[in-house]
Amino acid sequence: MEAPHSPAAESAAARLFVESPEQMQELGRSLAKLLRPGDLVMLTGELGAGKTTLTRGLGEGLGVRGAVTSPTFVIARVHPSLTGGPALVHVDAYRLGGGLDEMEDLDLDVSLPESVVVVEWGVGKVEDLSEDRLHVLIHRMVGTVSCLGATSGLPELDEHREVTLTGFGARWAQVDLAALGV
């Protein structure tokens, strides 16, 4: 599902291909170098696409405390920084049906200025938190490598992902997301 937006609001975009969970985690570590307090990152992708794996890499790159795991059953986890940087607030909005009103109890608007807030399944729910946000769409590629024009007999694409990063707002206008290539 695409994030609703106006074309004028879009600032930066990149499309990357990731071939393994290790590369997805490495992408997270690289992306962490671009993040700063107040950043909102929205992750979209079907179940098993790699949203939590990417967030685990973000946590490593930000130097936060605690194992980054899916917050599906607790809705949100805060991982304080061990290095003096921003905390990582990891939210799973999958079970939340409403918009920002339903998420009000999470106090994301209070956490956002001093943290990096990552929201899985946040499209249509958290855009109002910030005009400046990064939307990461992870698409699982299915089939075999041959569907990409290669020869037959090649492995299936079970671990391959197409990752589209789109920055919105002034914060992302000058960021070269394509430089994140893994």
C-alpha cells in the first residue's frame, strides 16, 4: 500500500534491492547514520517482508540498548541510546485500526522530538505526526531469478526484497538516499 501524499511533498527517493536478511540489517545500520532526533520512519510491507530486520539494523546503527524485536503484542518499545544519541521508539501499528486518535496513548508526539520513531504498518495512521518523514516500502520479490530476465535454473527469490525509500518534507530534500545502496 502506498503512503498518501502529494507529489510536491516528496523530497528524496531511492530504490534498492536487498538479497538477504543480513543485507536488510546492513541497510538499517547504514540508514541509521542519516537519522537524527525527531525523525519519523514509516515501514510498509507484507508480513515477513523484513520490517523488523531493518529496524534491528537501525537499532545497531543508533547504538541502542536491548534486542530489537517485533513489538506486535506490546505495540511500542523504547530502546534508550547507549552512546548519547537518540532513543529508538519502535511501534507496530498493525493491530491498531484507527488513526492518530487511537495511537494517542502512545505519546508519540512527545517522544518524537528527542527520538527516532519507527512505525511498522503506520500508513494512514501516523502521517500527521510530522510533515518530514521517511517512508520505507519493502516488497517481497516472488518467483525465480529467471523472472528478472536471467536464465532458468537459478534460485528462487524468497529472501530478495525491493526497498523503496521516499523522503517527505524539507528534512529529506537534500538527503541522498540512493547512496545507501547495499
